[in-house]
Amino acid sequence: MAVTLTHYERSSQTIHVAGKIEGVLLLQVELGEPPSQEEGIEIDVAFDVEAQK
């Protein structure tokens, strides 16, 4: 899984972060078991988030 930040800006009251998450998200078949390659999902997600204190 790779997380890439393409933008980061912070002011006194806000933060703005943008980027991308891509790779294979592995799922567990049962709680406590290791992740299963057969239950993996390819993901490619872009995000652009702004938050205030």
C-alpha cells in the first residue's frame, strides 16, 4: 500500500491535505487470522481534505 501526499497546507485554524492511496487492501477471513491474499482488493483512491480545529 502506498500513500502519496501531493498537497499539505496548514494555517492557524485549518489544515488542507490532498493525495492518493493505492495498492492492495488485504482482508481477514476471520478475526484474529492473518490477511488473505485471495481476499485482497485493488484500491486507487484520491483524497482532498480540509479540517478546522
